[in-house]
Amino acid sequence: MSMDLDLDEINEIFFEESFEGLDVMETGLLNLDQGDADSEVINDIFRAAHSIKGGAGTFGFMEISEFTHVVETLLDEVRSGTRQVSKDDIQLLLKSVDYLRDTMTALQNKQDVDAEAGESLRQQISAVLGNGGQDDSTDKKNIDEAASEDSKSEAGAEDNVDKFLESQKLWTIIFEPHLNMLQSGNDPLRIFRELESLGDLEVEALTESLPVFEKLEPQNCYLSWKLYLCTEATRDEILEVFDWVMEECDLEIIEPENTTEATDEVLEEEISKETENIIANKPIQSNETQPTKNNESNNSTTEKKVTKSKAAPKPVAKESSSIRVSIEKVDALLDLVGELVITQSMLKRFGNEYDSDSLKELGDGLTQLERYTRELQENVMDIRMLPISSNFNRFPRLVHDISGKLGKKVELKLSGEHTELDKTVLEKIGDPLVHLVRNSLDHGIETPDVRVAAGKPETGVLHLNAFQEGGNIVIRVEDDGAGINTEKILAKARDKGLVGPEENLSDDRINNLIFHPGLSTNDEVSDLSGRGVGMDVVRRNIKDLGGRVEIHSERGVGSVLTIRLPLTLAILDGQLVRCGKETYIISLLSIVETVMVNADQVNDVAGGARVYHMRGNYIPVISLNNVFKHDHNASVKNKNSGLLVVVESDGAQVGILVDELLDQQQVVIKSLEDNFKQMDGLSGATILGDGTVALILDVPGFVQSFLSSEIHKTSPHKHAA
Amino acid sequence: MNTSEAQLIEEEHFNTDSEQFLTFMLAGEEYGVEILSVQGVQGWSKTTPIPNTPDYILGVINLRGAIVPIIDLRKRFELEAIPYGSTTVVVVVKVTNEESDRTVGIVVDGVSEVYRLDNKDIQAAPEFGDAVKTEYIKGLATADEKMIILLEINKLISFDVIEEAFSNDEVNT
């Protein structure tokens, strides 16, 4: 059992490395595409492909290694200069990269592999490779292998058993490891598994040479095996499996139809007489051949079978859950923990023998403790931080593909790729970003002729920029396209009844309407965008991460989408506020300002709503006490007193009335959902210094739930907010 | 640990037809929950109220770094409320459903005993018709000549119950 786990772990490493390799290939190919036919670039691509092939072969992912082999052949021609890369070649190679990525993802999740797609790509590449003799053989071999794979897979189905047996040969393999084979790290089990991936395998252990227990050296291999392998594979393929142990064993491979020849094929050394006798005396019936018991542990075999039986239940795709951490970060942590231990022992002294003279020392110790704790916290957070480049890297490809499809010329600029983000945030921001980029390409940047007519350069510029601003990470998607057609949006919104016919909205307000579900300005629905389901999802995802998104746009000049995200999900810079007897926390991120309430500036609007007159604007006022209904007396009291925390939510400002401002501090966000349930208007809870629990206000949600419930009838702005 | 308790533990090894229950007092009646679902018993501490929740949800507390909701069982059963006294305790239980485990604290008047009850000695809850909900009562048993109402904790604090409470709530629509 533990064996399987190990294998899974190793496979995971293989996948991780291979995905990296694929990224390298993709980046390289895109560079080639831009006419950069540097030999170094080609070598990079080739090397990446080669490592994937090698790894896949070792771990028994034959689909991948065989496919990569074909790709490698093509790359080799490019590398050696016998072939000039064309656009089509690159397109084909990019497609191959995609196919490999899909296949690996499928294998990783133990899902079906799309063998047909692979086969068609393989044929395409073979066609490109031309009819050169040396390639031909490779192709044939590959196709043969593919065919053998197919028939192998079908073997799972009972009705095919007969046909399957006809096409296979029964090989007998005598495998006698030398005593010291195990010491070189070779594991016969691995070999058997690999053999099993070639066909049905029956293993018989020969224990004759096993010494009596007292004489048994645990590190020696006393066993030898007789293997019956029913397969279509050639002798060479079987030999390949034993490649690594050739020097350390006696091996005989016998083909039943041709026993004499096989006996000649004794490898390395002669086989012992006894074993020979055993073979001779044991005729084997092929239909008795059974797969070995450890079938279950053999990933490649199981997966191949799954490939054909579509009905097999798919395991749920798992998200990768490991991170690579640089050794420096770990060392820094270790140092800090060491310091903490020292400080702790220093403080412990005071517990045992305390006198008032040591008060200063105690104070120093506590300061030290505080410092180390904070550093430790920062360092631990740092471990979860990854550069955003891993996310940005997919965009050159995306932009290349989409702009090609749309017939637009786009230059992609990336900056701030080294900005670090929390791993969770990074994972979740990927899809929204892709969406925004697609939108910019589809709606924003115009086709070359339109651009020229508008007096702009033919090539549009899409700029992705990430940087840190205070406690936030800002990601900006900027294009110099057409900008948002505010009239069109407004008309659409009026159409759908989101905005009243008489209502006048500011441009920014209108722009933010694009985040409303069901609103798309693209008249034609394409596979890229236009269904109007995108932007609201984008906004929701970003909101879920505790961030916000804004759009600024100018007709004919371009649009800028700004995403603001908290540095990390686990810690929040919060303003503690008191309201009645309770303490709440408002994220500093959302607070615009805080003002003392001047009674003259508070106005009641008919219907129970209240607004505050601030610098010429009337902003709605929400009393925390009223909404949370926990202390009615207090809410009466602070009608004209207290503090107004002005927060911004979805581009609109809202004042939250509280009794008192307390500290500002970093708080650790704890989930309410774990043991209770998600609450509207609350994003979680935290534990304060005194051990009590304080609730964290989810400002956008809070405002939303207030607006939709309280001002429902009185404000025409409800949908816009 | 007294002898009867030690005996109980010993019995556990060869008696699989019985279960242990922790009992607690609530308005003069003794209720029992399966001891395996009990995470701990602790004194009453101040809770942080959660706005717009039914009144039997007193709020949340910090239980070793986790945020745990506290339910007042008297209010839940619509019994007369009494001020919390020195014996008032919070029984922390683990509620299991298909998706997840949740930890919830329930406030009771006081803990009483640990009983081992044979499954055959547990009677099904009598039918009261529609008037009284009995789905969260596992059964009735007698120990030391007293009646013990055994609660099915997973049903009592199932999340339908909490959802149900929310659906009546206007602000959270």
C-alpha cells in the first residue's frame, strides 16, 4: 500500500515538472512565432520536450512519451536546421502542447485520455514531417504502438478476449537478478509493473536459492522469477524494460513459437541448468494467463483501461495543493523559531523567580517576543506568496490565439510580473483576469482598419500591470481600444429596466453597469464574449477574494480595469468600531474617510431613509445598530451623534453610523461557515486580544443587503448600486 | 475515576450492543446525547451575538481558535428562560452530516451523569402526532428509575433547522 502512495507522490512531481516544461515550450514557441528564430529558443523547447518524454517513459505514461517523441522529431528537424519553421508548424506545435497538457491533467486526475485527438495530431505532425525514410519508421512504430494500446484496452471487455489473444504472443521471461541487485536501487516490482503495462502478466517466483533463515542476508536478492507475458510488444520493447538491470541479472526471453531462437538470445551470462529444466517442463496455456494481483497499483494500466470504458466513474478533479518554497524562506523561518525559543526560555525565568527589579527585563523580553511573533507571521505569510508571473504567463498565448481569431493586431505588454500574491488569491484571480483580457480584445481593441480610420496605430496595445499599493495588490488591465459606449449601455440598461427612463447617471456609474448580470453591449454573441454573463461573475469572484474592481473608460481612447486585492486572505487590516456593546471590524481597504456627525447635515428622507450631506453630496446613511438590531436604545441615542464611517462599495459611497472608533489592527480572519453558516453582511469573525470574538463586516455585502431590503421602495438607484 | 466508571470502560470491550450517553438537566428533565459526539464541557462564557439570527442562537465564542456557535437549548425547546447560574454549562458537540463536521455548543442547566444503556432498553419516542415534533428524539430510556430523553444531536442541530430559522428572517432575504 505504501508503495502506491509513494508512486503517486513521485508521479505528482513528474506532473509538476512536466507542466513547467510545457510552459517553457509554449513561451518558446510564442517567441518563435514573433520571428525570433534564435537557436537558443529552439534548444529550450527541445530540451523541455525531451525531459517530458524521458519522464513520461520512466513513469510509464506511454501516451505522453510516445506523443512527445513525434513532437521531438519535428523539433529536431528545426533544431538541426533541416527545416524552416513556418507559422503552421508553430500552430501545430502549440496544439501539441495543449494536447499534452490536457492529457497530463487527465492522467493526473485519473480521467479519460482523449486518444483520438492525440492520434489526429500525431498524423498531422507525421504529414508535416514528410515522407523521409527515417521518419517513416518512427511513425509506423508509433501507430503500431497506438494500435497495440487500443487492443490492450479492449482486452478489458470480455467479448474481445478471443480476438485479443489471437493477436498476442506469449513470452516467457526468466529473470534472475544477481544477489546485489537490490542494493543498486532497482526494484523488481517496478519492472513487473512496467511489463504489465505491455500486456497480461503472470509472475512466478522461484525460491530455490533462498538460503536458510540464519544465512539470509536481508539486503540480497535471492529470488528469481519466471514471467509469462502475453503481449503484442516486440522483443526490443520487452528488453527495454530491463534496460536498467541488464548488468545485474541473468535474463532470458523466450518466444514460444520460436523457442530455439529464443534460447540463443541468452543475455549477458548463461542461465543455470535448473531453471532451464523448469521452463521446459512447464507448458503454459495462454488463456490461463491472469493479470497480476497488483493490477490496482499500476497506474498506467488502469488508466489505459479507463480510456476505453467511458462508463467508469470519474474521480473528482483535485486542485494541486503543494507549493514550492525556496530554501531561504524556510531557513529564515527556522532562525526565527530559534529566536522565539530563546525568548521564551528567557521569559520563563520570570515565571519562576520574579522580583520588581527585573520588570524592565521582562518588558524587553515581551517586546522581543512581539517582534519575533510579527516577523514569524510575516514570514509564514510569505511562504504562501507566489509571483503573479505564473498567472500572467498564459496571456501571451491567449492574446496570440484570440487576436488571430478576431483578425486584430495586438501587442501585449506585461509589467510587474514579480509582484507576489497569496497562492489562494492567485489561483482564484486567474479566471477573472482571462475574462477581462478577452473582453478587452473582443470589445475594446478595434480591428486594424477601424483603428487606422480613427487615427490610431494599427496595432492595439493591451497592458497588464501588477503592483503593490499600500496593503493592496493592484492589477490593471489597460487597453487603447474603443472604450465603453456609454449610450449603448445606458440604452440597454433602460431596456432591461435597470435604470429608470428619466434617470441621469454619471459616466462612471454607467461604466460600472457592465458588471451587472445580463448586460452585454456586443450585439453578436460569439464564443468569446457577448453573453452578458461574464462581468458579473468577474466582479463576484473578486469580491469573494475581498477585493474590488473598477472601470474607467473614455470613448475612443481606451479603458482601464483596476482590480484591487488584499495582500492575503488570512489577515485583514481592520478598523475596530464599537456599536452598542459589540465590536465590529471594518476592512480599512473599503473605508474612504471617517467624519464626526453634525446633526445639521443629517436629513431624513421620506420612507425611513436617512442621508448625510457631505461636501455637496447626499450619501445614504446606514446605522449599524438598526441593521443588526441588537441595541435599540443605542440607535436612538446616536441619531445625531456618533461617527460616520464612509465606505465605498461598487463605486457608490455609503455612510455607516457607529458609536465609537477603536483601534486599527491586523486581524486574522476566521470562518463563520466552518461551524455555522455564511451570513449576509459578515465576511467572518476574528478573535481579539482579550479572547472574545468580533465580527468582520463585509462592506459590499452589508451595503447590498441594506439597500435591497430597506430602501427598496424609496431609491431608484437600487440596481445601480 | 470511580470504580463504576472503570467498570464501564472495561465493559466497552465486550459489549457492543450498548452505548454511552452523557446526560444533562434541562428544566427538570434529564436529556442524553451520545458521548462520542461530545467534544467537551465548559463553563458559560460571554458570546458575541450574530445579528439577524433566531434568538436561541446566542452567538459565537472562541473555542481554541475556532469560531463556534452557541445554542440555548431552553430557547430552542421553547422552555421558560432562566438566568444562567453557576451550574450552567456549555456542552460542545460535534454535529456530523454528509458534507462536513461542525462543532456547536449547547447551553444546558447542568451536566448530570454518564450512563451506559443497552440498545434494547431504548424505547422509540412515542408518537405525538403533528402537534409535537419528535424527529430529534432518538428514544426514551430509564436509568436509576428516571426517564432520560435521548437526543439525536445530528437532527437537533441539523442545518435544516438553522436554515429554517433563517427563512423567516426578513433582513437576510
